Amino acid sequence: MVYTEPAFAKLNLTLDILGRRPDGYHDMRMVMQSIDLQDTVTVTPHPGPEIQVSSDLPYLPRGDGNIAAKAAARFFEQTNLPPSGLSIDIRKRIPVCAGMAGGSSDGAAVLRVLRRTLRPDMSSKELEEIGSLVGSDVPYCLRGGSVLAEGRGERMTDLPPLPPCWFVVCKPPCAVSTPELFSLVRMKRLRFHPRTAELISALEQGDLEGIAVRLYNVFEDVLPRRYAQVFEIKGRFLELGAMAASMTGSGPAVFGLFRDKPLAVQALEILRPQFPSTFLCELVGRAVYN
Ligand code: ATP
């Protein structure tokens, strides 16, 4: 049998860092949203013990280094099921190292396939616990929709869906180092924090304007000067009629939030010649994940 599963990207409507924990991780508070920019993950069992990964990006790890392979290995280890050989193929559309959890989403897609085929009785909570051993964003990528994620990202609260809207996501060609950003957070006091509770109230009221004015990512406050394109793109989105714009995760991808599709399409067409990794995206609700 061959199992094909979508792996959706995420955006951070908010990203807040509350402090550093004794275990070295940071305490986070984030409102996450899944969007329809997706990788396609195909899992084919085969005889023999190996887990191999192929993809259309030659530089992605093919073996244990790939998050999709790590997820499969953790699944067998945690369930005590005899490890089965797997060929995992990933058609990559989510930009890599962009702050959109592409690798985590591929890992989550593999976990969903393995649960469905080998342990259909396993609860979502149990699967999310296995996910948290693979990576901080994997539990969210298993669940999808609009979610408040806290702690390392494993403490999740489902939120009401956003009102209908459009995102244009634009990834500039610079690469941001996540560990570097976290180290800068330690050195520099954060000047602002997102008003997460107010954003959640706006979500509960279906108030898109109220959501838009509360998008905020604390990493923007510590971005070194060489990532100036992030702010350039944010400015362009606002000029092009976005209700708001923000960086997602540890960047450098930036998104603009639009109420109307024509303005979003126009922003896509204007930005894409300069930034080829620009995408028009819609919301993906939790139901798609089941
Ligand atoms: P996050 O938003 O969770 O911080 P990201 O978007 O910044 O994630 P990814 O694209 O998920 O980053 O992964 C970045 C790193 O993980 C790269 O160094 C890449 O080589 C490695 N990696 C391993 N497996 C994958 C995969 N399946 N897809 C993408 N990257 C992968």
C-alpha cells in the first residue's frame, strides 16, 4: 500500500517568549494558524528495517537527519511496534528554514499515517506526546487549525477559527538562524509583547480587524540589521492594502493578512517578480486533519 498525506504550513499570528526555563528551552506563548501551502508526503512500507527519505530538494537529509524519518523512528520506539521499513517521499512546497514549520509538518504527516495504519486506537494526546519528542512544533502540526500553544509548544488550547480571510506569504532569500535569534532575546530586553488574550477575544468575536491589529512576533524586535528585507516586505504589504503584516516563527517569511481576495492577488503579483517564494494562501481548519 501507498499512503499519501498533506503536510500543511503554519503561520504565527502571535509569538511571545515569556522566559528561559531551567532545561534551556524557552517558555513560549503563540497563536498558530494552519494554511493551505502544503508539502505532500507519501509513505510506502517495504520489507527490511530501513527508513529512507527522498524529496525534490536534493539538499534535504535522506536518512535519520530528516524530521520525517525521526518521526517514524520515534513512533516505533514509543509504541513498541516492530520497526517496519519505510520509503518516505516528500514533494516540498513549504519554504525550508522559513519559520513555517515545514519539516515538523512532514514529521506530523508521517505520524498521522502510522497511527491510522498501525495503531488506529491511539488517542490524539498520545500521538501529540510522541510528536513532542520529535520537535517543538510537531504537536501543533498534528492538530492544525487555530491553536494557542504554550510551554515549548506542547500545551495546546483549540481556538475558534478565523473569519474568512487571505494570506500572502513572502519569504525573502536571507536565512535566519533560530538559535541566534533566541540568544539575542536573552541579551536584549523585549520592548513589546503581543496582546495574546485580546487577540483570542477578537477571535471569539469573529472580529478580523481586532485580530489584524494584534498580530505581533517578538523576534522582530531582535532581528539583526542584515534581515532588513523582513521590514521592507512588511511595509510593502501595508502599502498594498494588507490589514496587517507580521513575520512568522523565527522568520524570515513574512505574511500579509487581507480581507479581500483581489487585493491579496494583486500583492502576490507585485511581490512575486522580486521574491519568487511568494504564495497566496487560505486558512486550513482542523477538520481537514482528521
Ligand atoms: P520552524 O518554523 O518549526 O522553526 P522552519 O520552517 O524554520 O521550522 P524547517 O524548514 O522545518 O525550518 O527545517 C529546517 C531544517 O531542518 C533544515 O536545516 C533542514 O535541512 C532540516 N530538515 C530535516 N528534515 C526536513 C524536512 N522534511 N523538511 C524541511 N527541512 C528539514
